[in-house]
Amino acid sequence: MKKEYDFSKAVQGEFYRPMERLEIPIYLDKEVKEFFGKTASKKKIGLDKVVNIILRKEMEMLKAMGI
């Protein structure tokens, strides 16, 4: 490594590319994953879709309650 670097001609953000979508892993308890995994299999959709449907309904309920 050099002791000093010359950044006088650098362009800020020249190589920056914003991420389109950030995927954050969510870890479910084994029992929860198995239960909703079975539901997803029966409906032939992904577990993520089942969990999103449930969470959206929960959001609607909380909004209706004013929470």
C-alpha cells in the first residue's frame, strides 16, 4: 500500500450503483416455518408469498385498530 494516494482528480460517486432491491433474510422458528411451509405447498406458492399475505393482513388489522 502506498503511504499517500492522490484523489484530487477523483469524481465522487463515479462507480456508485444504487441497489434496486435489498433482500433482508428473515429467520422463522422451525414450527412456524413447517406450518406455513405446508400451507405454501398445498397452495403451490412460495413460503415468502404466504408469509407476505399473512403480514399484510396483520398490517391492515393494526391500521384499522389505529395502531
